[in-house]
Amino acid sequence: MMTDKFYYRPILPLLIAMMAGISLGAIRPGYTVIARAVICVCMTTVACAFLFGKGKSGLRLISAPAIAAVTPLVLFIALGYLAIQHWTAPVFPDNHIKHFSDNNYRQISGTIVSRPVIHSHGKKFVLSARSLTVDGRCFPVTGKIRVTAGGQGPDLGAGDSISFRGRIKSLHNFNNPGGFNYREYMALQQIWCSTYTRGKNIVLEDTPPRQSMGMPLARMREKLARLIDRSVQNRSGPILKALLIGDRAGIPDAVRNTFNRAGVGHLLAISGLHIGIVATTAFYLFSRLLSLWPFLLWRAWTRKGAALLSMLPVTGYALIAGMSPSTQRAVVMICVFLMTFWFEREHDPVNTLAIAAGLILICFPPALFSISFQLSFTAVLAIILGLPLFRLPETVRTVRPVRKMVVFCGVTVMAILGTLPLTLYYFNQVSMVGLIANWIAVPLIGFVVVPLGLAALCLYPLSPAAASVGIQAAGIVLENALDILNVIAGLPFAAVRTITPSLLEISCYYIFFMAVFTMR
């Protein structure tokens, strides 16, 4: 049947429909009544099909195959449209901080919700506003503000309650054609206004901070960041924070440019490599531990139990690392893979990837517009589709070093091809030395620096001194890797500036890509 073929991988078309709805909701927000009406019609159609549908099973969606195929897609388009409205067409309460962005000075109190980013001129952070004081009268408010504190001030961290005097301003763009939409970027983070104050005017309050599930994780992340800062005080320090806890705020622009020109910018994001190391180590340790119980061995539950327990450190590390889109994707895919031990079934990588994307978009629809989300998923999808082309003949496949070398080369090539249009669109630059740079940087950073650093972080609760030694060892290896990358990125032909492709050109590229790698 047409419907059966169309929904061979049922999650994939539904995911595409939801992504289309989210995009439509961002472009043309505000039509929530129509979206709700469409959802009601689709749900009624599905309910009638299940109740009155004909067929031997009594569960056929509906007699017309076209309607059976289209109805779920329309439903998910409408659901995606509604899901993004909280960010694109929000309804603010009367006491939201946005209503007070009139440039008048006020006493602002609130709780810091993100680790302050330190710059040469001061620091920036996000404040969850708690109250405003005007003419001696204090009243509660809600909402988040982007705060810039100039000059010297108290040592601030996530969870601190502070108070200061400042003017609340609405965010705005520079309106340059094709320029970065700063206001939209901040709106997707639910930040609608900003303020400036002198660091010396900030007062730490004794008021107990608002408790939330994220605060203990933020404090732990801050402790680990300070451990790295104390242990490695050269240019490797900010990069180690990016590699181990997902804190990329302190990386200098020059270092980012070096990684991008060399084509290894993906190493700065916590992704499948990091989560895979944690999952593999945890699975091995739990398997060995559970095998000590004959009761579990007799019932063949050791691998199942190890798979279930391994999800705890995987999820815990991902939360400490900040749960970026690439981290979320890796966590969901690895957890789905671990669940295959319970269900004793082979997993479909494309379906697993679609599940990961769907869960991320359900929890946070604006992730669709994140560069990290787009690059991460297109790279993995390209690898899944294209890697079979790099299969070796049986006579060569038995030579393990050759096989690993070809697979590594195939992964790099497919990741580059899969993300090429997005790289051109967002960065107007393509690396010509990416293959060589990845051959050098991935083993050094991925298989030496990251494992050393993760081992050091695990030692931190037991022995901060031993953890510091591990971080220093990782920093030494990373420093040598940076020297090599500087040489590669410094080559005149390392990267070339390119045009910005249109959305139509990007669509044509991916249609051609899918046709080449799926119709074989």
C-alpha cells in the first residue's frame, strides 16, 4: 500500500512535518486559532477512522490511502506551529519586565541564571528578575534580562541574588541587510530586554535564591570551570572548558578562527565522542560489577542492567555539560541504542536520529533554528547514508588498520559533504585542509585530551589535587595540538571565502545528496 511505503520509517515523515510547522510558526506567527481548528479536524478524522474504519483488523486509518497518509502530516504541522508560538508570539503577564523597558532608572533585584561571561571591559550574564523598586515602592516582576556589568565588581556566579540600579531597554537590531537578527536570537532564549550597570554598583543580597533543578548543576559546572582555570592558565584553558563542560564563552575569536579554518570547529562542541566515552566506560564498569551476582548471570540480566544504569552517568554528564543540541542528540541516540539491549532488537540509525531530533524539538522547538542543531544532525545523517559506500572488499576488510583508516576517512568526508551548504550559508568559508586536520586533531583531542579530562573530572569529588594533575596533562597535549592546528590554519590555501547560497540552492543540494545516497 502507498501508506505502508510512505511510513516505512514512520517517525521520519512526522518529524519533517513538525519541522515544517515550527518553521511556518516562526515565519507567520499568531494564527493559533486556525492551528487549533486544524488539530481538532485531524484528531476527529483519526478518531473516526479508528472507530468506524473498515478492514479485517478494524484498525485501518481510513479507506482512502491519500487521506490516511496526509492526515498525520497535517496534524504534526499544526502541532509544530503551536509549539513555537510561546517564543514567536508570547503573551506577557502584566508584571513582565518587558513592560518596564522605558529607559527610566530603577532598582532591579533578581537571581543570576547563567555563569557570567567575563570580558576585558566587564562581564555579561542573564538575570531572572524578581522585583523592581520605583520611588521607594517595591513590586514583584517576572522575566529575564541580559545584564552587562562594566568594570570591576563582586565575584558573581549562577544562583547569586543581586541588586543594582539600571535602565531597562528593549532589544533592537542594526537593520543591516542580511545582518544577524539579534532580537530574534534573544527572543528564542526568552530574553526581551537588557540593562547596563557598573560592576561596583552590584550588591550581593542575603535573600535566598529561587531554587530550581538547574541551580545545583550550574554550581557544579562552575566548580569544574574554576578547577580548569586554576589548573591550566594558558590558551588551552578556555578550550578545555569547551571540550569538557561545554563552556565556549571564553574561547578567543582567534582560536575559533583557527579551528574553523582548519575544518575542526566541530571538536569544540560536546557531541557523540564525549558521550560515547562516558557511555562505554559506564557500560563496562557496570557490566563487570553486575556480573558478580550469580542471580543476574543466570538470567542474562547483566548487560540489560548495565545498559539501564549507564544512562545515569550519560544523562548526568550531559546536564553538567549544558545540554547543547549536539549533546542532546548524542544522549538520545545513545540511550535509544542502550535500550536495544532490553528489547533485544537491532536499531535503525535513521529512526534513532529522527527520535533524537523529535524529542529535542518537542522539549525546545527553537532548537530547530540553532546552527549547532542543524550542523549536528545533517552531519550524522550524511554519515549514516554515505558510510556504506566506503565498505571494503572481503579480502581487505580483514586488515584491521586499513579498515579503521578507511572508515575514519569516510566519516570525515561524509560529514564535510553533509554540512557544506550550511557552512557556506552561515560562515561564508570552506576549509580546504579539513581532511588532513581531522586526521591529526581528532586522535589527539578526541582520544587523548578528552578521555584524560573526563577522567580528571571524575576524580574531582575524591581528590581535587589528582583531578588538577589530570587536567594539566590534558592541557599539555592540547597545547601541542593547538601548535599543529595553527600551522595548518596558517597556510594560505587553508580556507577560502565563498558566496552565500540561497535557500533554494541549499534545498537543491540536499535533494541531490539524498537522491545519490539513498537510490542505490
